Amino acid sequence: MELPLNAIERHITANDWITILIIITFAILGIANYSYPNKFYDFVTVYLSKKYFAAYGKATEIIDKFSLTISIAVSLINALGIYIILYQFNINLNSNAASFTYFLQLYIILITLIGIKYITERIISNLFEIEQTLKEYLFYKITIKNFISIIFFPVIIAFLYIFHPSNNVLIGLIIALFIIHLVSLFSYYYKHRKIVYTHWFYFILYLCTLEIAPYFILYKVITLR
């Protein structure tokens, strides 16, 4: 099955909304870079330097204007990535699969789940009086996820305009993203292993309910629509 965007054979009516979406995403990232040049540079070099975490990790608010701007762009990137995967594997797609309406449904499901997850994490931090500890962890996790999504944005564009990915290529990319994400998280867990060992039961409970379950729920909600 071909993706709705093809570098050789374009169908304008099916492609325009994706092209506009990509332009909007670049524009949002451009606004973030223009408005916060130093912070944006620290963010995109986060794997090379820990300056971003040192300078902004203990901020009062996890989501400031810069983070919100980046998160909006990333949510569009992630929804587009999910759209490509569903289209490629033909998971519960109907005749309107290539429409903007279908993408919008995916986007709403994604940001709703992320919002619920974030609010739940903040409530837990207040209940167990670990607000500062969990705040630093959420800042780290959100930063890493946003960075990984932006890094793979050019890959998504390549899939849409340059070459059609096979199932194996997409599976390999998903595995690579999963490994990078796991390595990043466990490096944080190892750095704060004393806290993890002290509260190992709550740590495992947290992983199961707020790190693993949301992705399972997202899959079930999309495929059982």
C-alpha cells in the first residue's frame, strides 16, 4: 500500500493537508528558535551537553512557553508518525484513512492521553510528597522524548516524499526508537538508583501504570475504533 504522499505520483487532493502540516511544524520550531535562541540551542545539543538540564531542570514550571511550543510541534510529528505506521500496516483503516479528519482523530487521541498521563503524574507527586523529585524526572523525560521526535522528523519527511518504506524498515525504526528511549530512561534511573532502590515497589508500579499502560491503551483505542 502506498502512502498518501509519493515523490513520483502526487495526488494533490490527498497531499495538501500533509504538506501544510509539515510547514506548520517547521514554522512552530522556527518560532521556538527565534524566540528562545540560546535555550533552543541547548535543547538540540542535549545529548552532547547537560547544560540544558542544569540550567532549566530545576525551574518552577515543567511546561513553560518554550517547552509548550516544542511540545506542540512534537505532538504533530508523533501523530504523523503514528499515521504513517497505521497506513503502512493497514491497521483498522477505512476509506477515509488518507483524510485530514482521520489524522485529526489520531491527534486528539494522542494529546488527550498525554494530558491525562501528565496530570496523573502531577497528582501522584503531590500525594506522595515527591513533587520536586518527580518534577525533575518529568522534565528529563519530556525533554528526551521531544528531542528524539524532532531528530526523527526528517526521517518521516523522507518516508513521505523520497522513498516508500517497507514494513521491515518501519519495524526497524520503531525498535530503534524504543531502544533509544529505554536507554535514556534507564540512564536516569541508574543515576538516581538510590531513590529507585528505596521505593522499588512504587517504582515498578509507576512503570507499569504510567510508562507502559498508556502505550497499550493508545494502541487499543486506535485499533478498536
